[in-house]
Amino acid sequence: MLIRRYGRHDRNAPRRWAFVDSRPGQESIRWGELPGDEHLLDVLTGKDQGTPSTEPVYLVCTHGRHDACCAVWGRPAAAALAAAYPDRTWECSHVGGDRFAPNVVLLPHSLFYGHVPPSRVAELATRYEDGLIVLEFFRGSGAFPPHVQAAQHFARAAGYSLAVDALRPIAIHQLAPNTWHVRLATHPQTQLPSHAATGRRDRASGVLASPTASVPPDQAANQASVDVITVEVAAHLVTIDGAMTCASKAPGRVRQFTLISQIHAA
């Protein structure tokens, strides 16, 4: 990723690099000086370890050359976030999912948000500081593959924990080419096996999921006591009769996930 501060910036100022690890349980950020592009090889090989930082990093995609929507919608969001968190906010190059502009990424947990209005963007960072997710705009975590993101979405929509570190996958079974059985630990303190599955977000992913009814408080309280749940999800392509971004043409096709069975305790 390429990043820069919102607004005017001094092109003669020393450049820096940042290395972010978003693997569950190993989230971290390190910063260092970048004397030249070739120095990045020293960073990637571990020769330059940089300096660890406990400050989160907030990215807003404003990469208008890839799709104008990211600049048109991203810059107002970047301005609002920079006003609240000037030392943590950066404009960034393409993060994928142009149709979700403006896109916001919170690091080191790799939380992707989309369609975030400027009036709400600072709320995402505030809740992140509290260790919580704002489900309304949440696209998913880049630390997990799309089918796990979908399972987590349905679990949260059903009243399970909104904690950033909750709902990590314990086991994943592919039942069919586009169907998965996912077991999730509902609480952050639940011990996970070392082989818990992780993966990377594909370029244009974002969990499009069918609406889920709200959960009564008494039912949500019962769910809070469950340690492990099972979620089964299926993916299929949906045709959208319209342009989804400033640069795209109709029709468009997107992947959508559905919940195929009731969530239950594992």
C-alpha cells in the first residue's frame, strides 16, 4: 500500500515504511525510515525490524485513478477521520471493493468498512479503541477468507459478540464447492488451536449477506454463554442490473453469501 496524510504534505520530508501483521493473535505494527525503495527488501527479510508501535492505523482509500468513486466519496471521509484522529489517519491506494466506497481499513486487525458516511467515520475508530465492531458498515476482516467473514457476519447479526477478537474460526469444512461449515469461538478468551484457518481477502471481496432479523435481549443473553457455534454458509453469484461504481458498466456480478441452516452451539 501507498499512504499519505490527508491534505497538503511536504514531499521533501523523510519517507517511512510500516509493516502490519494482521494474523489473529499476532496483530502488530512496526515503523521505520525509508531511505530508498530498495530498503523495503531489508524490511521484508527482517534485516530492518523497525520500531514497534501500539498506535492503530486508519486507512481511507482515495485512489481515484482506479475508480473515481474512491476519490469522490473517500476524500470527505478521510477529512472527517483526520479531523478526529490526525496522527492515525492516512489516505491510501486501492484496497479493493470499489462498489463499497468510501472504504475504511482499521489496522492492525485488518477491519474493512464500506459505504461509511463522513458523519459516522470517526465512530468506527472510537469503537475500535473499545475493541468493538460497528456491524452496520462492516465488510469483514482481511485476516480471514470470505466464507469465514460471512459466517462471522451472520453470527453477529444473530446477536453474538461484536468484540474484535471474538468469533475466530476453530475449524472449517468445505461441504461442497460453494458451501462451508464453519465453527467459531464466540469469546475472545476461548483457546484456539494453532491450526485455526486464516486466509487473505480477495481484491474485490466484501460480505454481501441476506438480512437477518434482530434478536430479542433474552435470546441474546443466552447466546452470550455459548463458547462455540456452528455456521453453515453458501456462496452464489448475483447479477446487478446497474453500474456498481463510477468506472464500471452494467450489468455487474457479485458474490453473495446466504445462511443455509440455523446457527447452533457446536
